[in-house]
Amino acid sequence: MTPVTLDSHIPDGPIAEKWESHRFNMRLVNPANKRRFEVIVVGTGLAGASAAATMAELGYRVKVFTFHDSPRRAHSIAAQGGINAAKNYQNDGDSHFRLFYDTVKGGDFRSREANVYRLAQVSVDIIDQCVAQGVPFAREYGGMLENRSFGGVQVSRTFYARGQTGQQLLLGAYQALMRQVSLGNVELHPRTEMLDLVTVDGRATGVVVRDLITGEITSHSGHAVVLATGGYGNVYYLSTNAKKSNATAAWRAHKKGALFANACYTQIHPTCIPASDEFQSKLTLMSESLRNDGRIWVPKDPEDTRPADQIPEDDRDYYLERQYPSFGNLVPRDVASRAAKRQVDTGRGVGPKKNGVYLDFAEAIARLGHDVIEERYGNLFEMYERITGEDPYRMPMRIYPATHYTMGGLWVDYNLMSNVPGLFVLGEANFSDHGANRLGASALMQGLADGYFILPYTIGDYLAGLLGQPAVPTSHEAFVEAQRGVEDQVRQFLSIGGNRSPDDFHRELGKIVWDKIGMERDRAGLEQALRDIPALKQEFYRDLRVLGTGDTVNDSLEKAARVADFFELAELMARDALHREESCGGHFRVEHQYEDGEAKRDDENFSYVGAWEWTGPDTPQVLHKEELEFEHVHLATRSYR
Amino acid sequence: MKFTLKVWRQAGPADKGHFETYDAENVSDEMSFLEVLDVVNEDLIRDGKEPIQFDHDCREGICGSCGLMINGQAHGPQRGTATCQLHMRKFQDGETIVVEPWRAAAFPVVRDLVVNRSAFDRIVEAGGYISVNTGSAVEANMLPVPKAVSDAAMDAAACIGCGACVAACPNGAAQLFTAAKIQHLNLLPQGQAERWSRTENMVETMEEYFGSCTMHRECEAACPKVISIDFISYMNRDYVKAKTVNRNLTGQGLSQ
């Protein structure tokens, strides 16, 4: 394996001009040559669909793989609240620099300045593009676009389409993709899952995939491979992610040499519906936008058993408004989540299991009227009522934090290319822009920025260097070997013949990860996790039961491969969390906090990206550091008080 | 709560298929319908029997993956609710529940409760988009869109592509799905340039795969997003008009 070098390739020059000058300096591929290049895109969420469509528009030949039956079902579809952009339509002081600053600060100063600044710059183009595609964003009566505000910021820069913004943006990207499919520029492979990355001479040259209907395993080669396969929140078993969201594509790339960065940065979203029983299969998120109008509180007295509407004002503790007067209910997600956990841990939780806090709309309904609240949040209120059987127009919602997003992911440089040449990683699958904590409405922004406006430029610079070279044929030994590895693994899962289902193992793994690498971590717990996870993994390979065969639809077989990778990823999360002796954003080490319970960063020793190199199944990963330099944002203790 | 489930099992497209009966015990009224299937599947695996295959993903009613005929109703008894959001409190304790895949010629069964809905993608490919390459958009607020228009477009765009409309329709027609996409785009000023070609191409592609609409309104009743069949009327109006307009646009019309 070639030795790892970590060069972020950040262009020179003033931060506001870096992207502009980089775009000029990158090599171009002329239109006639573009069709000589074949690019593989895995994943059809916002990042994958937008990248595939845009590259096809440019003239590249694109092959797209998704495990869904249609690209439109990728989990981006479930994003509710909105997408940020520094349009400053509200004339409230927004700018590229402010969006950049808010994002770096919100990320607790653990992201790359140059990447984030570029994100802020292209955010405005995303809105233009999406409107042109027909995304029905909310409008003012005059026909102009409407905005709302989100956690961690003091301007209104969030664009939204009711509570279905992710759906509408994804449908826009999906439609653009399907247009390219109909034009013959994209070859679409639905219900096909990537199970390995193929590298030749250290470069990404293709993938091995499995057809989820017929079980057929095939190889596909290309000049470059783009992974847009989402995050790894399902390592916790219970999360707000879709059931099938998984880390397998990214993890197999990691095992082929791509560094995995900041695995311990996971985001726990503060406003989800608390778990109700042990059969719970997933947790449902209630958009953060609700915190614009909802007030969070718990009864002051832990013994108070009165229904919420009978508890007088004086007996309520609006703890976020009390502790953080300037941001109040709109503090960033990590702060809000830990504050809720503290209330529940001290016995002031509400609901039958005392495992939630109230999110109350009574005041907003009195101030704005039922109709306005229904217009803003109607579909969320309905969803809440369907799940809990309670009417949030009358009773406050009960909410509790749940795993929602993972800031960590495959390491990429400024060009979104991993340390494996030819392997590009977009969206939640990469680690790049959110530091240790992502702000609300920024995931959609990043996914579309990567796919529409960044990758299509940067991939050209890479491909230009390959002009005249055909793609490595799939008859190459590297493909044959990778394909054999995938076939062996399928056979292995089918032949263990143990007693426990993949879900059973996944649930147990999830509990370890939630308890030890969840909202709060400590040394003893992490060390325990590093013993428990490998032990359970061994058990998995001894006692797994996958029934049926590999040549038809087999949900258990698909799950087995994903759970197998979650074991290894969970171990890396624990190792990363253990080594990072500080608290920052979503990574809260109990040993590192101020007296008031706020996260205590250690900029002197940990102001770097921790990127881990796979060294084999039996040896721990090796850490590589990319030092973060802050020239434009003053490193400060984050304060939202 | 406890239930008896009669579930359609079919090994593959060529298999005839049959019902199997399973007991679901210790069901809590807080459980969703798919969680009951999860529990039944865990029991089956424990007993060495292959679990029931069904499509699902987000489990919050937006991805459109899931879809079951529950006691003969697409997505079950609750209005405006996808199968994953249907909770057991909507059923009577002790009830026998019949679970089938979508039944429609255009949605062949793949296995058990999994069907192939790729015909929907073909309809979208035929024109369910606005042709605007990345980079060629104008500044977003250059084009004011009246709020009422934007809201109506959003009502149509809310479709999750689950296929309940087709499954509920006695003719296996896809008018509601197709109309929702056409009208989302046709209502908006951005969608006008391709309005007539889009309508003609999408309607005619739809007709290659699906049955005809005879206004039973079953689709609207089954739709988890309660999309109005008004959109079908608008689509029909646009389709009739498209036939003349498209000829005029290409210079073949009778009246110039």
C-alpha cells in the first residue's frame, strides 16, 4: 500500500478568492473529451443525484448505483426543516462571511475554514438552481421567497418547503437525474448495492456491486468513483436515519485505503419523539424549525404529575431560555440535547416513561393563531399525532434527543477527493464542512453544494490527467479478487448457521454504542466499549443466522453485511473518542467540561482532523493528523448565553 | 394486544403465491404496523423459517418505499397515512388482518410483499422535470411566484411515489401519480416552457404501463398525502390542449 499523505490542497490567496482562483487554475476537459470518461456514482441522495445529473449535463458518461428501488427514495428525502443560504433576502445582516462564521463556530472550531467559506459562497447558487427546477419553496404574498431562522444563528436564512424541504430538493435532483437517464447520459442501476471499492496502483478504478433482486455480483469500472452514500448514524441501531441507511460503501472504501476522519463526531438531535417500547425500530425526528415557535420546559418539581396544561407558569422551568438568554430555545443542537439529557437525568423528565421534555406551542398559538401554526408546521403536528396519539395543538409535544447525523466520514481534500486518487466523497459520507457539530439546515446545503457546484469542477481536474487512458477493464486481477471477496462474504453469512438474527446483533451493538459513545463519553466507558464491541463481533461471526439463499431478495443477508461493518466502525468511533481528550461539539467527554457543564475544548492539542488509516483486521487503525489553521475566525469558547 | 396475520408469500415473480397465517402476540398499541412485521420476522427466523420480505426504509411516511394492502385497503384504514406510520391502536385487539402486496399489472410482485414500481420512474423520465442545466439559473427572486400558485404546486409535489393510488384503483390506473407531477410543474411559471410537451409525453408513457381512469376516486382516498383528484382534471385539460398546442409549436397545426 502506498504511504499515506494528508494534503488538504487548500488554494492560496484571500479566503474569499480561493475558490474563484482555484476554479481558474484547475485543468479543464474539453467537451469532446468528456464523453471519453466514465464516472461511477454510488448513492442518489442530494449529493449523489445532483452530482450525477450535473456531470451528465457536462457530457461525462455516468453510471449510478442505488440500493433503493428508485433514486427518489434516498434518505435526504426525510429532511424536514430547510436549507441555508446567505441570500440576505431578509436584510438582517447576513453575508457569506456570516454564514461561514456561524458554521465554523457552530462546528466548535473543528472544520476547515476554506471549505466552509466556499460552502457559504455557493449556497446562494443552490437556491437559484432549485427554484429554476421548480422546487416549491415557501413564498411571501408578494411572491418572494420566505425564510425562517434555525438553531445557532441570529439571522433568518433558511429556505423551506413546508416541513418537506428535503423531499422537494431531492425530487428536484432526482428529476434532473431522470432527465439525463432519458437522454442516455446516465446508466441507472436501482436495487444494486456497492460492496467493494476496487483500486489499481492506488487509484480508485471501480466497484463491485450486488443486485438485490437476483443476488448477482458484478464489477464495474470507471475513471473515477464518487461515493455519496450518507452517514453512519444507524450504528446506534435506534436513530432518525432510515432503516437501510448504512456505512458499508464508505467502510469498504476505508478498508481499501481511504482514511476515515473524526469518527467520534456524531450529532444527537434534540427534538425527536421519545422511544415508547422495546420493539421500537427507529426514532422519528421533529424538525428543529419547531424551536422557532415552541418553548421547551419541564416541571420544576420532579414529582409533579399534573397534565402539562394544568401546570402553572410559576411551576415550569423554561431551562433553555433561563440558561441561554440570548439564543434561548434556538441554541445549537449539541447544547440543546445535553441540556435535555440533564433534565431527564435529574428526574424532571415528562411522559409515561419520564424520558422526554415538553416542546410547547400554546403561547405561539395564542400569539399567531391556530392557522399560522398549522401553515408552518401542520404536517409535523400530524406526524406527531399519528405516532403518539396526542394532539400537539392542545398538549405540548414530548421530545428527547436521538442520533441524527454524523459529522465524521471519509477524509477528503479541498477537491472532495479522498487520499485514494480517483475516489471522491460527497455529502454526509465525507467529513468536511461541519466540524464537530452541524447546524440545522446545513446538511441539505452541503449535499447540494458538493454535488451541483463543487465536484463537477474538481473531478475535471483529476480526469484531465487521465486523458487518453481507457478505464481499467473489469477482467483485471484487482476486480477479480475484489469480486471473489464479496462472493466469499455472502457465502460466509449464509453458512454460519447460528441462532441470532442480524437485527438482534445490531440492537445489542447499538445499545453499547449509545451507552458508551453517545451523548456523553468517558474514558472508562470507551475502554469498556473497546472490549465489548470486539467480543460481540466474534459472537456475530459464530452465532449469526441468515436464512434463505443469496440469489433472491434476502433482507437478512443485506443486513448482515451492514451490521458486520458497523462493528468495525463502532470500534473506530470508540478509539477516536478515547484519543480526543477534549470536548467539542457532538463529542462530549465528561472529563473535559467547565463547572457549568459546558464543553471544554483543547485547541492547543486537538485542533486537528483525526484521520485513521486501516491497517488490517487485527491491528488498530493508525492516526494521521491534519492540523486546522484559523486565520479568519477567532478561536473562542462557544457561548450562546 | 394480539393479532392473527394472513400474509401473502410468493417466492418469486414466477411463483403462484399463497397466504400464510401467523400469530402476532404481545403487540403494544404504540407499535407501528411494520414493527409488528419486524416482530413476526424475528419469530420466523428463530423458528428457522424465512422472514417475510417487504419494502420499507424511512419509516416516517416520506420515502414512499413501504406499501401494503391491509384488509384490502392500500396503506390500511387510517386516512392520509402510509403503512409505516399506521399504528396498532387503529386496530381491534384479536383482529385477523390480511396483508397483501400492491395488486396491479404494472407493479409485478418481486417477492412476498415487494413489488416493482419502476414504471413510475419511466413516467418521470418522459418529462417530469424542468430542463435547466446546473449553472444556468437566474437569481431566484427575479421570478416572483404568487403564494397561492406556489402552495398549489406544493400540494401536488407532496406525492411520495408509493403507488397506493395505483393499487387502490380498480383499473390499476396511475392518473393521480402522473397528474401530481405534471401539475406541480405545469402550475409554476418555471414550468411553462415545457408544459405541453411534458403533458403529452408523460400521459402517453403512463398509458403504456397503466390502466385507464374512470374517476372512482379510490386513489385520493388511499393517498397517504391526500392529493386531490382535482389535479387529474387539470391534467386532462392540459392533455387535450397539448394535442393542439404541440402541433402548432412544431408548425403542423391548422391554425397559426
